[in-house]
Amino acid sequence: MFPSIRQAMIRALVVVLSLSLSAIEAANAYPDQPIKIIVTFPPGGSADIVIRALQPLLSETLRQPIVIENRAGAGGNIGIGAVAQAAPDGYTLGVAAAGVLTVNPHLNRAAMAFDPVKDLAPVTLLAEIPFVLVSSQQSAIASVADLIAKAKAQTAGLSIGHGGNGTAMHLTSALFNQKAGVGIQLIAYRGTAPATTDVLAGHVPLAVLDIPASKQLIGNGKLKALGVSAAKRVAFLPDVPTLAEQGLSGFESVGWFGIVAPAGTPPDIVKTLNAAFVKALSDPAAIEKIRVLGAEPAPTSPEAFAKFIQSESVKWGKLITEAGIKAE
């Protein structure tokens, strides 16, 4: 081999080794600056409260400040779009809910400036929030069996309120219709609060609400809980049977949110972040704060979270198509 060629190859090898060593050193040094977490909901919401409960624990483990930025809007597309466009260095993360990762792509893919699969790296699931089907005190409906019988006899006067088109509560309501073989009218509200107000007043006889919005109202008898949407009974409403227990085989629907990073974030950094979040989610005080919301901590590995996102996307995409659900 000619000396000049040999020298060129040696120089190229040195460059490759230098770059590899730099990448390893960068990963080993991580983190060496504050980490920003973008929350795609306004302050005070469940996701915001959960991440703020974890904030000091994450800061202690990672030995860096954790900066929380609320960037709501467009069903989570704005905040998670910013995460997708950030540098894949582990310093910008996002709290992503089921809607932006598994529902929006089926409802209005054209409005999304990013691909949830290609442009994001799952880190961990954070928490799950079950839903509950409730009836107003003015309604004569006292059970799921009673509701299905009335709906099959006639649907006039029956309707289910929910928190908005394309929300997990909307899809839970549509799943109820599908599993029960009925066609109850679904009424979209601009959020859980107005849906709750109308079912309390009896303007709609039924509603699908999240546990945080409804557990106190159920506890003091202002709403009747007909069934919970989770696969198992929930600790907050132990006497309320699941919808699956009441004849709707395989019924399972929960709200959830987790942590994502930009695609291309080094696996070692994702592993470091995952370990920090899993540790924080095992802290007794943090668990208590999360459960007070009516949520359940649900840490996973990055691989398990990726598989969960995929399965949820397939499940809800199928329902959206079969139920003919369209974007507003």
C-alpha cells in the first residue's frame, strides 16, 4: 500500500475514533445543564400537577434544574411539535398525552408538522387516568344494563356528554356505543368542566368524565357512577364495577400521558432519563400526590412505552374509522 494512501486511511480512522469518543464523553457527561420539559396543557391540569410533583425528585437525581414550560394548544400539536424540532441532546423533553400521539394522526394528520413515530423517542409512560360513565340524579338510569336496554328500545332523549371532539372521553363514549351495539347521541363540549356542569343540571342524562372531575361529585351523591372504563376496578371508586364486568367484554379505555424526547436522542441519554423518571415515580410522596388526582403512576421502559403507543394508535385508529369520527 502506498504511504500516502496509508496515511489518509490512518487520518480518517483517527477522525472516526475522535468523533466516537466525543459522543461517548458527551453521553457520560449528561446532563451538564438545565433540562426543559414542555407540558402540552395549561397550568393546573393533571399532567402539569404530575410533572411538578416529580420536578424536585428529577432535579435531585439528574443534578440539574428542571424547567417546566406550559405550551398548550392544537390538541398538543404545538408543544410536542416543538419537542420534535429540538436538538436530540436530552435537554428538551415533552409531556405527551394519548391524543397527540395516537389520536390526532388519525383525525387530522395534515395539521401535524411532525410524525409521532418518526420524530419522537419514547422515554416512559407517566400515569394513567380512568374514566367513569355517570348519569345525572334527574335521570332514571341506574345501571349499564338499564342504559343499554333503554338505548336498544329507543334512543330518543338519550345522550352522552364528553370533553370534546377527538378527546379520550369522546373515544370512550364511541367505544361504549360500539361495544354495547347502540347508537346513543354523543355531545361534544369544550372541556370537561362544561360537560360536568350540564350533567349535574340534568341537561344531558349521561357523561363520560375523568376521575379527577367526578370523584367528589360521585362521593357526595350528586352524580351516579354507572361504570369505570379501566380493565380493573379503580381504588378511588372501589364499589363501581368496570364496564367490562357489566357485559362489555374487553372494554378498556384510559387517559394517559408520558415523556418523549426528540428522535435521535442517544440511547444512553434516554436510558438515563428513563431511570430518573422511574425512580421519581416510585417515591411514596409523589405516588400519593398523583393518586390524589385520581391517576395511577405507570412507569415503563422506553421499549414498552413505544409498543404501548403503537397498540393504542392501532386501537383508536380502527375505532375512528369504524365510527366515522371526523376532525372538527
